[in-house]
Amino acid sequence: MNLFSTIDGLKPYILQALDDLHFKSMTPIQELSIREILQDKDIIAKAKTGSGKTLAFIIPTLNKIDISERVPQALIIVPTRELCMQIVAVAREMTKYSENFKIVSLYGGVKLYEQTTYMQSGTHIIVATPGRLKDHLDRGNVDLSLIKTLILDEADKMLDMGFYDEIVSLIKRLEKRRQTLLFSATLPEKVLKLADTILKDPLLLAVDTAQENIQESFMVSSNLKEDILKVILYKSPSKAILFCNTKEETYEIEELLKTHNISCALLNGDLDQISRNEALIQLANGSARILVATDIASRGLDVDDIDMVLNYKLPDKKEVYTHRIGRSARAEKSGEAISLFFKSQKAFFELLSENHSELKIDGNKFASKLPSANKTFVISAGKRDKMSPKDILGALIKDIGITYEHIGDITIHEHRSYVAIKNGIKISHGNLKIKGKNRKIWTI
């Protein structure tokens, strides 16, 4: 039984999409918030990363949209383009059985005129980062006068990034008679101040944010590079995120890991959107064991089954530490977080983590190298070419001759498609004939 069907008034197309996901239960934040949101109440929701909060606000928000009116009726403001893309993907999954539902994403790294052109035929929901939304509003590209629901997701992160005044200014452009939902993993004073400014008689909904299903451990080090290598070769993670505090450190650690035959991908603010997407795809599909990243990866990345988070040095705030380790143990699963730091930082670590132990390494259990299970191949066609997984499978099996067992995840974006192929299977770069046309194919 789909437990969401016990919620009165959910539209059939939403329930049908939820049936496809085979959820056995609702998460605590979903149980607490969905019915309240459906009753048009303002809420402040405190819930950790991976708690199911996206569905908690997407389901009731979609349910209240009048599809016959193609005007922006809901606005979701988020701190990063990655989170923006994740929310749009969830919303589109939830609306796949509803005709003519349009969701627009507005974030940096995409030309303004492309986003403006896409909005010209109308939209029901806008998901945006603050800076890019302001750009469009200043140019008169978007009308928010009919917004009924405003959602701020990961509010603490947005305020940490310095968006307080910008958010307040944006919200002043909206009608006062609206529903406002604020979701945040932590509720520091500045978030509560914002909530007091923009919400009316809100309900405070909170679920336990303790990381009880994450095993936290640490290593005091005098040589961080040497010891991070030891930890990785000792633990042999299959899917991990290694957080660094600076972009320069990510490049150094990426080079270190590759030198020792440890498969990895890189994610930092220097990369363009395609490169960011491809780094996440490699981690998700088993083409990279470790994602070496700055805190751009601590929020809004929807990658399942991350078994370990590594901190190469400590972040400077507890909130950042909480979000980093929250990338593991998502959806009630267990995970592990290991932090490396100098002896002088031990007291600070005690403030960041309440439940931890010192990591002990057995010197006889080191792996010699950590290759990836797969390689990722890129195909120069995507959704705009009406590409489907079936088309790609057919071409790989029929024309190249590899077997179904050698093919892993297939991910299709607007202009490119990505397919994971088991390591050791040789596919020549060049052209692959799909749907009667030659498509370029290469590895990342």
C-alpha cells in the first residue's frame, strides 16, 4: 500500500508517480509537514540532509497548482545550482503523469536569454538561486505577482552565503497573501530572524537531526596527505566524498589519489556545469570511487549509497560539518565519517562532534590500488534528440556486441547521454549509430 494515499486530497497523477517509487513508509519530516502544508499553513521545518524534505514540500506544492493557468504559482529559492537541479528532477518525476506541467530552473552558468526563451511559453513552478532570480527580475523577464507558495530550502546555507538582504528584497516583490515554507537543517539566530520577517504564525516542525546512524571517527595527523592516503587504502570505500576546504586542496588531493591508482572525480567552483554534472555521474554510476570536492558538494547532491565521508582538515563551522557528514547515511541508511586534522584542532573537533572515536588502522590491511568498477562513456545526443535508454542499449548490444551484464546506469541530459560500462570492456572512440544517425562517443 502506498502510504501517501492515506493523505486526503492528493491528486491521482501524484499518487501514480509515488507508486512507481515503491516507498514503504514516509519519512518523519514528510509525516509532520505534508498535511500541514496542504492546509496552507506557514511552516519552519528543521530536517537534516537526506531526510526526504524535498518530497515533503514538493508533493503538497504540486498538489495546489492549477495546471490550466500557465503562470508562476510557486517559487522555490535554493542556495546552489546543484540543489536547484535536484529539486527540478524530483518535481518532474512527480509530474510525469500530468500533461502540460512546466517547471523552470533559473541558476548561473546558463545564458540568461536561453532561460528567458524557455519561460516565454509560461511556467507553473520556478526553482531558482537568489542571484539569478534577481537578474531576471531586474530585467523584467519574470512575473511573480501570482505566486501562492514560496519555499526557501536550505535557508541556513543561503544566509551563510550572504544572501539575507537579497532574499528579503526578493520577497518584498511577492504578494503578502501567500504561503511561506522555510526548510533548514539548522536553526541559528539569523534563520529565525528571517523567519520572523517573512512568515506569518508559522508552525515549527522539527525532526531529530542527530547523526545516530553515522559512525564518526577521527585521526590526529602530522602529515595529512600521507594519512588521508592511508585511510582510503585501509577503508577501501566504494563510494565516498572527500571534502576539502579550498579549491587548491582539491586539485592537490585529486593528483595524489590518481598517482596512487585510486579512481576519483573532482568537483569545485572552477568547473563549468557540464564538468560538475559529469563528476557526479561518475560517482553515482561507479566510475569513480571518491569525489574530491569543496563544500559545493555538501548540499543538494542526490547521490545514493555514499558509504563514507572524509574530511581533509576540519570546516570552520559546526553547520558545515553536519551537512558534510549528512551526505552519508541518507534515507535512514548507515554511513561513516572520518575527519583528519592536526593535534591543535582536537578541542575544536570535540565541539563539532559529540559521538566519535579515534580511528585505528591495521597496517596489514592496505589495498594496493582502488580502481573503479566502471567507465563512463558520453554520447553526443540527449533528451532534445528524443534519446532513450532503450535506444542506447540497442546500439551497444546490437552494433558493438557487448552484453547487457556489462552495461550499468544510463543517464540522459538535454544534449548528452552517459552510460556506465564495466571496466575492461573496450569501446573505440568515434561514432555510434543510434536511431539512424551517427553519434559521437567518448569517455570522460
